[in-house]
Amino acid sequence: MIRGAVADTGIAYRVDGPADAPVVVCINSLGTDHRMWDLQLPAFAERFRVVRYDSCGHGVADTRRGSVTLDVLGRDLVLLLDHLAIQRAHLCGSSLGGMLTLWAAAQHPTRVNRAVVANSGAKIGTTEGWDARIAAVRRGGMPGVRELTLGKFFSEHFRSHHAGAVQRIADILECVDPEGYIAACQALRDADLRAIVSSIRTPTLIVAGELDIATPPQLQEQLHAAIPASQLLVIAEAAHLSNIEQPDVFNDRVRGFLSATAAKKE
């Protein structure tokens, strides 16, 4: 296991798995950090060099950069690849991380081998909705959006039967720096990739959660229709964090998809 940080971005990263294996970079959702992939690490690290990092304003990443855009966050990802001397990698992103995966596949296709876009879309939410969430954080800090966020992250059944897993994510959420969270909300509010996703030629697995109300399956269906080399997986009984709610299904399908080109180091 290797830990480090990238100068000029403030992002912190962790690397696990065999040094000579193909690389997969896991990109966290809004309101989480690299630990949202803990249930994927054992399965992925058997076959891949797994890079996880905290996006700007999340986890231990630097929050002093002020406002950011999706382009800025995308350039952070490219700088991370450069820092680690990774020419090409698989990308696996959830929600905000999914948008960054789409951005990279469209803007830097030579750097992306295969892409997994989970519970995301080319355009997420509305300006009014994001502004309301930003205002709630300004009023009450991260506790001010705790219940709203957990209600979108997980299905009612999962919240009732897996209190420990929900609490763990709640703890991560409440530790996010409010200003970093607001900056990420602003980036998502202003991001719109609908004009460029059809240019993506990277083999792409699009993952939807049947019960996802934050990024409903219709958004993933639209991506599937727009991206020629894409597959669509709808995970039953899963809401927004489908990789946590249904990890076995997620892990098996993603690992199989990425392994299709995992015969040599990327």
C-alpha cells in the first residue's frame, strides 16, 4: 500500500494491489472519500493495481482552492495519472466520480482503457436543487444535509437492516469540509456533458441502481443510448451507492468487464 499527495491539486491518494497489474482508478462520489470503495478493494486488488483518491474538498484533500469546475476536477485526475506515471488506466467512478470518468473518456480518450460509470449522468440535478443544497450547508454545515443525503444514498430497506454501514458513510459525510462540499456542488450544478458524451468510444459499463432517486435509471439509459461502446447494468434493490448496497453484484460485473482487457499492464 502506498499513500501520497499531488502537488498543485491538494488531492490525496492511496495505491493497493500488485505493482505489475493493470491500473484501475476509483473516483468517489459527492460527500464521500476513497473509503467508499472499501468493499471493492479486496475483489479488485486481486487483479488490478487500485488507485483511490479523495477529490478536492473531500477526505484529506486540500480545501483551500476555493471554487472549482468539472474541468478543474478532471485536470486533477489527469495530473494524478501523470504523477503516478500511469499512461492509461481503467476508470471507475460513482456519481460525481462518474461524471469525471465521462469527462476523461471524452476529453482524454488515450488515457482511458475502460470506463465504469456508476449512478451518474451527463447532467445531474437542477440549478435550483443544487442551490438549495448549497444554502442548507451554509445554514447548518454538513449535519444540515445528513438525512437528505443518506436518504438518497441508500434505500429504505438498506438503512433499516444495515445501520452500521449507513453510519460509516454518515461519519464520512459529516467530516467533509463544508466549503469543499459546496465547491463540488457548484461544479456539479454547472456541469453539462450532454454535448460530448456521444463522442466517447471507450468501452463503457454504465451502472444504474433500480431504486436510485438521486440519479434515476433514466439518466443511465440516456448514457447507454448516447455512448456506442457501452453496456448497461441495472442493479436490483440498490439506490445511489450501488457499490455499497449490492457489492457482490457490483464487484462481479465490474471486475469481469475490466478483466476483458486486463491481460497486460496498462
